[in-house]
Amino acid sequence: MKRPHRLGRRFALAGAVFALLLCALHGLYLFMASYTVEDALFRRRLEDEARHLASGGLSPRLPSVRHYRNAAALPPELARILVADPAREEFAGQGDRHYHALRLPQGGWLVSEVSSELVVRTQRGPMLRFLLYSSLTILLLTLLPGGWWISHQLRPLDRLAAQVKRLRPEALPARLDEGYPNNEIGVLAQGLAQSLQRIRGFIERETRFTRDVSHELRTPLTVIRHAAELLQRQPLDANGRAQLQRLQESAAQAELTVATLLALAREERLPPQPVDLAALAETVVLRHAHLLSNKPVEVEVSLLPGWTVSAPAGALDILLGNLIYNAFLYTAAGQVVIDRVDDALRVRDSGPGIPPEVLARLGEEGAKGPDSPGLGIGLALVQRLCERFGWTLKVHSNGHGSLIEVRFAMAS
């Protein structure tokens, strides 16, 4: 299991990134405001000189301001820019010179070379250092006090997560929502507590059900087995003894199936044992042979003796029983083949196949075709068995029969 990410760290990191973005935005606004104010001061000065000239002044009062009456009077450096763009107010000249210009209504320009008066340019370094230090300070304040505050707020969530991680179906806590704040975490804890109460009820009812089923099914099966043992001591003809043997085998198989299904429901460990698949397949074929009565169906079991699988015998019996039962039930004519390809057991039939809509829902209980006389449980049970014991199940069907393949984890 991958180590979970800590929400507190993510929130603190997100806060730090947000703080840095705000600092960067603040720095951008600071520089924009500084340049805007500086440019406004230079423009205000040129406008004052323009009013002075309009009121009869012969020349600008400030020595840094020059009055050019027409384009011909402009120096080449200024003419190259102002002739092309007469309304230009700010531009850079050669070297480090920097100009501000104002187009006069009566013609001509007022131009001021302001490179020696630029304040923001000379203060960019100190301003950047101030922004850097202030950003680092804000970052530390975000990570340290802010991180502690976030961790403090998420501490109940961490405690809830730890409690949920320690949950076990056999030992669910009576109360999970005690000691949590009245916020979203408390609401989550209350919701989990209510769900756990329902789950506890389901588990208790299922435990009682499996216990009752175990008793109610095993008791009549035991009675049947004892009755068969008593009948075996009685004088019977050959047909009677054959029916009695079939009864004994069915009772033993039913006992094994009930024990296996109950152990699976309780998640109990089923001890594996070496099972000869060829012998088991022959037994299951004989058990379900009545399904082929009056059907022109040929059954071929191509399994060599000695192919053993280490698995619970009851689980293998249920798996093969469902696969062969379905093949016999749905095959009206043709062939049913049970063989081995590589390390996979295959059951192939020439029946009508599995409808695509049912094949897409394979593994869901109740998934069956409209003409199926079954309950749609067999293949779902087979898939659960494969998932439980690590076997691989593949189902192929194209409307002209079905091929079901089971590859066992440990086979020889």
C-alpha cells in the first residue's frame, strides 16, 4: 500500500505558494505604481511648461526642458522617433538617455531628458531586495504558524483516519464519533459511525444466518447419511443398491458443498489438498448425466490421470459442478468437451452461447439470458471462487457455443 499524502503538508504548501503569488503580484503593483507616479510627475512638469509658453513665455523655465518648434528643429536622435510617432510621450535615446515629450497644440514639442532624474531605475535593486526579504518573511510565517494552525485543525481528521485504518470487521467499535468537533469532520465521523452500526447489524445477522443454515442443513444431511447406512445393511437388489449408492454420494457431496460455502461466507481458511482433476471431472459428469437424457450430445473428457491441483476439494467440486452443469443444461445437441490445454482446464460446449449483454455482466448475480431456467448464480459463484483462490477465469462465447477456461495457480 502506498504511503498516503498528508493533507496538512499539502495545505501548508498550497498556502505558501499562494503567499508567494500574492507577494509577486504585490511587487508587480509596486513597480507599476512607482513608474506611473514618476511618469505623471514628468508629464505634469511638461504641461506646466506648455502653459507657460501659451501665456507668452519665450522659452521653458527649466534647463532640462527643450522647445522644438517644428520637426526640422529636432535633433536626429529625437526626429527619428517623434516624426514617426508625433504623439509619443516617453522613449529611450542613445546610451542611457531617457526622454519625455509633449506635443504642443500650436505645433512643435517640449522634450525633457530625464535620465539623471529617474528615481525608480536607481531604486530597483533595493526595491527587489525588499520584496525578496518580505516574501521570505511571509513564507516563513505561512509555513510555521500557518502550518501549525492547519495541523491543529486537521488533527481530528488524522485521528479519524487512524481509527478507520484500524477497523476490522470482527471488531467494529461501538462509537466512532465521540470527541470530534462540530464541523465537517464531526459530520463525517457521525456518518461513518451510522454506517458502521448498520454494517455491524448486517454482520451479526449474517453470522446468525450462516450458523442457522449450518445447523438446519447439516442436520437433515446427517439423517439422510445415517438412513442410507441403515439401508445398506438391508437386502436390496442391484437397482436398489445402485440408487442407494447414488443417494450416499449425493448426501456426501451436499455436505461437502455446504461446508465449503459456509467457510467461504465466514472467510475461514479452507485447507488445500491434492485433487485429481480427471477423477473429479468423471465424478461430476456422472452426477449430472441425467441432464443429457434423450439429448443427442456426446461428452468427451480428455483429462489424463495424474493432473492434480492443490486446492480445497469442495471449492473444485463446486467450480467443476457449475461449469459442467451449465454445459449439459444448455447443450441440446452436439458435443461437450472437457480437456486440458497447457495448464488450463477447459469446458467447451456446442450450445447457443452466452448473450453479449449477459457476457458483459459476467460475475454479477442474476445475470442470465431471457430463456435461461437458472437463477444466474453459477458463473458468478465460479468467478468468486477464482478470485478467492487466485485462479484465472476466461469465458469465450460467440453465439455458437461457449468455451470456459480456468487456469489454476498451482497445478502439476
